[in-house]
Amino acid sequence: MPTTLSFDDVRAARERIAPYVHRTPVLTSRQIDELVGCRVFFKCETFQRVGAFKARGAFSRMTLLSPEDAVVAFSSGNHAQAVALAARELGIRATIVMPLDAPASKVAATRGYGARVILYDRLGGESREAIAQKLVDEEGAILVPPFDDDLVIAGQGTLGLELLEDAPDLEVIATPCGGGGLLSGVALAAKGTNPAIRLYGVEPEAGNDMQRSLEKGEPVTIPLPTTIADALQTTRPAERTLALVQSLTEGIVTVSDLELRRAMAVLASRMKLLVEPGGAAAFAALLHGKIPDISGRKVGIVLSGGNVDLERFGSLVAGIEA
């Protein structure tokens, strides 16, 4: 699906969502700078509403709807919570299709915001897209995709505007990458502000559908990734996000689950930040030398979410050197 998204669309999204989302902090750490050999500016979407950047895209899309509308979304967690929150605040009915193996805390939070949750068995081959489309057809609802939507992408890009206002001299920005909506939106904002900024997306090694799609020049479908980064378990990018990543970024790098765990441990130990595995992907790439030519440079790192059960967090970082 071609897109005509522009920098102006990101700025328009910012105006729409301003009453509903937080302007999240940009934090620094001399300890981290010395550890990685560059100046690092962390955009902490862990402090965003619902604990993740997804609130931006959901409100960007849904502020253009009316209370008479109903929406359907599918998500393993963060987008689910974001759509449910936006629906509650805007007076819109929401149904969310979530996998049976989604983190219990994310399912509970989605229901807590008032959304109807329908669970499906992704490991057994059920299709969330098919279930959502059936609901759209039967109930006349409007689909709010997690990344394959121009308004959602523009909303995600608003964090890039904030980051560059707080750290205007950035030379490199890296974000986690699932379906590519976050990376696409931030790239639009960054290149619109300064075309010289280099952009990288970071995927789990086991879930590198965007990387493979860039190599082939068209969307590639992979099996459901086995990774601790549940927020990045996409199996295929959208045509629109692939096109934006192709045209606006320097590419994709990957990290292992062990590298994600170490990144989580370092952030907790040295900055007292609780970050979920997928949310720590960009920092994991920086920490383990995956992002090229960063020595002495100013680097923006998006910490995209912090929705992880404390017990699971503890088990993931236990025994990891920080």
C-alpha cells in the first residue's frame, strides 16, 4: 500500500494527540556514555500512558472518529492497551483480539480500560487478521491496525519531534522495530527536521522480517518468532512501512535475546529504568556494537515500552552482568 505521509502529517498528529498523551522525558547517563563510547539520549516511552509509545498512534487514529463508531484492533499487548485507553477516553466501543499467550498483565490492563477482549490461539495457527476482519464485517466496526495505517504511523512519529526538540544535535537515532510503524514515524520526523540524521531499526535475531524484506525488496513472511521480545513478534511488515523504512533509514540490525537481557539489566542497574525486552532493543544494539559509526557521536535511543511483569523481569535479568 503506497503512502503519501509527510513531515506535516506528523506535526498534525502532534496537535491532535496533545491533550491525551504525555511528553516523555529524554534522559542521559554519564555512566552509559562511558560504557558505549558516545553521548546517548534516551527517549523514555516507558513513562508514556499505557507504558508504551503505542498510545500516540492509537490517539492519532481515533481522535478522528466519533462516539458512534466502534473499533477493532489486534495486538499482543501494547497496542491493545493503547486502543482500549483511547476508546475509553473518546467514548468509543473497542474490541481487541489478543493471543492466548499474551502477557497476563497486558490482557488484564486491556480489559481494565473497558475493552472487550477476544483471545485466539496463534500457536495453533489461528489468524488475528481474519478474526478482526470478521468482526469488522459483522459489526460495522473500524479497524485500527498496530502499524499498517498512515495516521498510526504519524502518531508514533510525534516522539521523534519531541526527542529532537530536547536533543537537537542528534546524529543517529535507533528505535525498536516490529512492524515498522515506530521506525517509520520517527524517521519521518527526524528526516523532516534534519535530513542528515541516520536512522536504524532493531529487531530480534529470531524475528527479522523487516530485515529480510529490505533484502528482498518486498514484504517477507516469517514464522512466529521465538523471542523474549513479545512486543516485536511480528511475522511480516506492511508494504507502507517497508517503503518508508527503505526510503528514510539506513537499515535494520538485529540483537539476540541474551543481548536484550543484558540491555535490560544495564538500564535497571545504571539508570533505574524498568524496560520490557522489546523496548530495550535499540539500546541492546548500541550496547553490543551493532550500530555503525557512533564513536563520539550524539545518539538518540528510543526505549519504547516498560510493560513487563516484575517476576518475569527478575527472571530475565538474573545472573546477567550489568
